[in-house]
Amino acid sequence: MKFKTLKATLAALALFGFSTASADFGVGVKAGTLGIGLEGRWDPPVPWFDVRVGLNQYDYDADSDYAGIDYDATLALDSYYVTGNFKFPLSPMRFTVGAFSNGNEVQMASSQTSGLVDIGGTPFDIATIGRVESTTSFSSTAPYAGVGFDFEVFGKAGINLDFGVLWQGDPSVSLGVSNFDNLSPVEQALLGPALNAERAQIEDDISDYKAWPVVSLGFVYNF
């Protein structure tokens, strides 16, 4: 999926370049709290306004504790976007609004290999149930608003700074154990409600992610 997204966005950037050969067009790379990204910019014949498209991807690995369980966690960032940028005359500052196709996820697997693990307030033998596994996703389309600053030298090379908020919405958490299908009907009946209670706790712990802070630094070249 990520590879397809990358190819699609690169193709979009190329089409932007060919279709705007006589207009002001720029391409750049960026890095920040949304990952590592590529961006294309087009200045249409409208004063103090431009359109930008791009993608951001990156995986952050970390050891985390959610609802009392230790996890090997990955924050998998994957998004692409279109923004409109309203510039302030005689100033590097701009106001940015846009929409993101949002594939950001939190992927987790419990790191405990023996003993009892507390799931939703009930202890279970980790050797019997297997690893506790969870994936958290957010709204597939997310609005963005922020401010930015564009500093350029002779209208060619430049640096872009962005500060804003991506509204991802409430998290949606899936939670299970790797050995669930091999458990007895009695064990499954006990584990099901415990997993539901644990899932609700994780959703509460991750609810702060619904408003994702965006800070990025980019380098751009204008044609």
C-alpha cells in the first residue's frame, strides 16, 4: 500500500510539472512530525495563493505501555495531501488549509513472553493466549490547518517551515491475541469481554492522537 501511494504521488508531481511548464512550479523534500515527505507546488495565476500536493511516510518504533501492557509499538505514518496556501503580501508567512488521505496507524504487539498478563482487569497466561496484538487507525480523510513560512533566495532555492494541526478524529482500535482460535470455548468466552474492556482503555489512552501536531522543515527548488 505504501509503495503504491509513493508511486501515485510521484506520478502526480510529474504531471504537475509537465502541465505547468510555463507557470511557477517547485518541488521539495521535507521532514517532521508527519514523517519524511515529497511536495510539489504550483502557483496559479491568482495573487498571493498557491496549491501544494505531497506525501509523508515514516515508521517510528518504540517500547510503550498502554492500559498496563508492555508493547513493541510502531507509529506507522502514511499520508498524502492537497493544500491551498494563502500568502501575506510582502511577508514569508502564509495560512494553509487542506485535506489529507490519512493512513496513520499505531501497530502494537505485547513484548511479554511468560507469566500472567492483565487484560481488561482479568489475568491470563500469556503462554496460553499468545501475543496481544493491536492496530489503531484514524479517519481516512483528515482536515488540516496551520501557518507556514517560505524563505527563498532569488526565487529559486528555499526553506519552508510549517506549524499546524491534523485532525485525525477518534481512534479506532482492533485488539486480539495470536492464539485465540486454539483456545477452548470457555477460554474464548472469558477472553472476549476482557479484550473489549482492554480495547476501550487503549482507545482512551490514544485519544490524544486525534489532534496530531504538525511541525516540518522543507527544502524546495522552484522552476
